[in-house]
Amino acid sequence: MPTTLKAKTASHLSAADELHWLALHLVHGLGDRKAVQLMERFRGPQEVFRASRSELESMGLSGSVAQTIVSGCSFEAAVEQHSKMKALGVAAIPFRDSRYPPLLREIYDPPLMLFARGRIEILESPMIAIVGTRRPTPYGVAVADRFGRELANAGLTIVSGMARGVDTSAHRGALAEDGETIAVFGCGVDVIYPAENRKLAEEIAQKGLLLSEFPMGTPGHPQHFPVRNRIVSGMSLGVVVVEGAEYSGSAITARLAMDQGREVFAVPGNITSKMSFGPNLLIRQGAKIVQQWSDITVELPVEVRQRLSVIIRKRMVDRGLAEPESFGAAQASLPLAETQSPMADLGRRILAHLPFEEAVDLDTLVEAFDGTSATELIAALFDLEMDGHVRQYPGKRFAKVWNA
């Protein structure tokens, strides 16, 4: 998809604009690719509905689709949708809206419109997807929960599909740490599927975001879920596959991520478990093996790691775990060789102090670095862990890794 089409600077739609976007989205048989091409040809949806049938057919639309647009018969459904959205506090985010996830706009077939319920502002945050089987082993449940917690603590927004199993565990892990999470539905955001996740969906709507390209009231048909997977991967920096069979939904999401140029990470599993076949195969095919959260963050671009460092430090201040001035001027995480900041200098001294062969607990480090506060040490250790120089073990113990 061409990436030259720019988003409008306005973040909110007028009532007329919203109805026109909804009506265009509800034109049966149009398709996202054709709809986006119309947006490249016309200034907005109102201009599309003013176009003649011959103009629309010249854009490659069939006669029936062109006639549907010209007749304006989808507006009745758009008014009904608007009423349902208003009753539930659901926002429309069209392709050209500045709130639309920028990475998602770049994929081959981005949705023309998203329906969002919750904290829309987190669409601007760096995201990572965690996916896996609906029938995980206890190992898979524990791993999904752990990475949901740890990656959320690292400042990433956890994206998944709120399905049973791995998806549910990833969402709950992020929420347990007061982190950000987005559930992408294969149905309308007012249709909870599976029904057992109703309480989870309400919690995500309050603390995170429910997202779908499907109109309000759309049931969860089986064919919708592979389609929604392109959104899960498309809006994320990468996809972490925890457990899944060879031809599972998580395998589909991983292939989509590869096609979209996203990073693919896989958690290795027991070779005798059929639920480990998918991620183990992905590792053989070149996916990056994941054993801890920093195996993921170290692969992210430097500018993303800088953002994560700022996010986590702000969170520490908000939670009263650090004073705003305790981090000095070095608010962004840079590789050690690229900065001469006091924080980077502390990181170099920590690396020189840490051994390879054994982990050192935080209290010991505080004693070793007399005059340096625990919050400064934690911040420096976070940067080192983010860049893959240090590994953290249970009990706040740290050791230098061999590639440091």
C-alpha cells in the first residue's frame, strides 16, 4: 500500500463526517483496498458519495458497488450504527484520522475504519502482540502471563485477541501490572466473545482498549478471526508466539507479521508437546528465540527503546518510586557507546562490576555504589537490560550476559 497518503491532523470527526465514513465502511462488497484507493482519489468520504457512477467505475468498482454508493442506501445503516456507538461510548477512527495506528496504516490492506471503546490515546504507544493457542498447557499460561506482565512493565502495550488461553493470559498479565493492553475483536466491540471473558472485556474497556474493524452487533463468525489477525500484527512492532499447533491462528498471525515486515519472536517449548510445534518450527525458520522480556526489547529500534525508557521512568515517578530529578538530564535510553550522559557512565560502571558467572542482588549493588540511590541503580539496570547487556533473575538479582 502506498504510504504517501497522510493523516488529517484533526483527531475528532464532525457528525456529518462520521456518518459519511460509516456509510462508506458499510457499503457491501467495497473492500478495504478499494476504499483506501478511493481515499487517495477523493479528498474524503463526502466527495466519494458526490461522485458519479461512471467516476466510481473508472476506479475499478463494479457496477453494483458503484450504484450502492451513488444511491446512498448505506446511510440508514450508518445512522443505526451511530446510535449504537453513542449508547456504548464507542468512537469511530477512520483511516485518515490522526488517532489511527500509524503502523497499521502501512500494511497491504488496512481497515478503512476502526471501532474503539476505551482509552483511545494508547493507540499512540509502542505495541507488542502476544498470541498463542486457545488450549495452552500450564506452561503456556504461565509464560503468556509472565510476558504480559514484564513487557507491560517495560512500557509496551500488549496487543492480543482476547481469545481463550494465551490471549486471555497475556491481557490479564498486563492488567495485573497496571499496564496498557488492547484487545482486537473478530466481532463488534459490543459483542463479547467468548462470553466467559465478559468481565475481562469490561476491565479492558476501562483500563485499556477494545478495538474492531467490524460494525456494532457483528457476531463472531469463524472467518472473521483470521482477518482480524492482520490488525493484531499490523499495529504491533512484533509478535510473540507462545504456544500453538502448526496450522493454528497464532501461526497465521506470525506469517502475517513476516509479510508485514514485523519482528517475529517465539517461545521455545517441550518437543514432545504438540502445542510447542508452532513456535519451535518458527524458531527453525528464523524467528527470534525468547527466554525473557529483554530478548524482545533489545531487537526494537533505538528510538523505540528511548520511548520505553521515558515511559517506564515516568511510571516510576507516578508511582512514587522515584523523584523526577533523580534521573538527571538523561531521560532517554541510548546504547552505552552513543552517549556520555551520567546515566550511561553509571551503566558502564555497573557492567564493569557485574560478573558473568553469578547474579548479584540489588542490595549488594547499592552497597557497592555508595552515594548512588537505589532508584538511580534501578534505572541504569533497566537501560542495560533493555539493551541486552544485563539479565535479571528472580529476587532482583542481576548478571552480565556474554554478549555485553
